[in-house]
Amino acid sequence: MKNVLVFFGGKSCEHDVSIITGVLTVNSIDKQLFNAIPVYVSQNGEWYTAEVLKDIEWFKNKDLTKLQKVTLLSGDDVLYSVKKNRLKPLFKVAVAINCIHGLHGEDGTLAGYLKLCKIPFASPDVFASSVTIDKDFTKVFLSGINVEKLPYVRIFKESYYQNKQTAVKMLVKKFSYPVIIKPCNLGSSIGITVAKTEEELISGLDKAFNYDEKVIVEKAITGFREINCAGYKKGDKIIVSECEEPITANEILSFSDKYQGCKGGITKKFPAEIPKELSQKIKSITEKVYRKADFNGVIRIDYLVLGEKVYLNEINSVPGSLAYYLFCDTVSDFSKMLTDLLNEGIRKEIRNSKRQFTYNSNILTQIKGVKGGKSR
């Protein structure tokens, strides 16, 4: 039976949301095919495993002293326990899946470490993750593949506070109100503000810079509909979901809207009640983005639709609950989807292992000596 590491938690503002995704995933993996091992990453960045991590109730009064501390080593596909600075091998790992939203997970950090450990993973790779976690880099990427997005300005924290008045005047001149302010490297709508006045603009920038060193400011459109669409890879085929429309009484979908049932509430129309041509256009963009960024694993893309215009708003390389609800009617269906994802991750690593990574040269034999750090 193949051992699967399911990573969740992490040093991120989305820590608790990641726990929900991780616990759902670890319990949905097919037990006949895989041995699912939860790896909880604490808010201090330490790794733990234990059977209790499969129970969401445990996290309401969690006690880390009851858990087993674990780690991986570069070049080694074994999960080790850590006790009194000693390592003990626990499991040989066949594949891993990333359920960490935001920092050190969704940003490609974990993908890079798993590659160093030669562990296959059923989640997006380093490039796709790092580009799409950063809203500024996402827009640069979208420009390169001719996908429409809202105009924006990026601002760095240090330069902003060095000349605050000039920056505000530039933004007011470029965009008429309202504008929307976003930290570049956060998800779940954390730190996002809609500003309708200069006072709100300054307050929103201060708020965003509490979370990130770089923010973007966009022209906020009104009267739009938010449409979501997800995709994942199975063999050479990209499986694209039907479109979904989340609806809220608020100006934007906030963290509370998404996860806490805030006042005003949120409802979801699935499939979204949009014309067939519009639905197909969104699905085509989703497939295009998936292929161009060379994704693997499951992603969800959020769009803003205004009339016939479709703007790509955000790419989630680790969507909440792995966006299973856009593909699956039952837990059994989700289990099959996870099997596809895990097997695809293993197949990709097998393909990569057949590549030649070394090149034998004779340059070292030609060097007669090295002294003081310089060849002679």
C-alpha cells in the first residue's frame, strides 16, 4: 500500500482554513489503495503527525505535546520522527498532496522541498505556484498569454511610506474611485479593502501593508458577477468543472462570507445561471491557463464578469477543500478524484526520473590547482 503525506496548516493567515481542507482530504483518500498520513504544520512551522489529526474536533483544543514531531531530509523519500534530536524512519513516502493555503504551501515552497526529497506530489509545481500566489506576477503572466485582467498598479511598502503623498496622488490620477486594494500574496480575501475616498484609500493601503511588502491597487468595477471554474489534469486531458456563482450581499466576497456565514450570507448557484457561450468561454480560459502555466493537481480560477467581458481575477493553486464540490456529488466521487490526482503525481515523477540530469565533463581534470579561491 502506498504511503501518502497530506500537508496542511502552516504559517499563514489561512491556517484554520487549511486544516479544514487537509482533514477532509486525508479522510477521503481511498483506504484500499493508499495509507493517508496527516502532516500538520503548526503556526510555528513545525511538522507533526498522529492519528488524532484526522479528527477536526481535536483542533478545537489542540495539544501539540500529544503529537509526533516529524521531518523529511533532502534526497531521501522517507518520513522521519524527531525525538531528542534523533531521527527514526517511519514511512517510505510514495506521494504527497499539498493542502496548505498561502505562505510556505501555496507559494511553491513545499513543492520545491518535496522535489529536493525526490517525493512525487499531486499538487502544482514550483513555477505555477509561485507565479499564481503573487497577484502582481499573475497579471504579468496573464498579459503574456493574452488573458484579460483588470488594470492595476503595484506598490512596494518601503517606497510608499517614503513618499506617501506622491503615491496617493498617482493612484487618484490613474484611477477614479472606487478602487480595490489587495495584498499580493494572500488569499481568502484577507487584507482586501474597497476604497471610495482618499481617506479610505490610505487606510486600505495601511491595512494591506500589515500583511505584505507589496500590494496592488485595481480599478473596482461595479455590477459584476463573480464566476468560479476549476480544473485538474488526468493523463493528457484537463478536466474542467462547470461554472459556479457565489453571491453575497456585500461589495466583495470577504473571509467571513466564505467561511463564517457572515451577516448578509452567501449563496452559491451551481451550475451558474449564465449563457452557454459565456460558460464555454470561461471553461476555455481555465483550460488555457492550466496548460500555459503547466499546472498539475487541482486549481480554481475566480473570474469577474461584466456584461460580455470576462476578467480573470485570481488563480488558486490550492483551492479550499481542493474545490471538490465543483467536480463531485459525493465523498466517494471525491475519493476517486483524489486517486486520479495522486496517480498523476506519481506518473509525472516517473517521467521526470527518465530525464538525464547529469553531464560528465573533463573540466576538473584540466585544473592544475586551486589557491585562494582562484584557479591557476
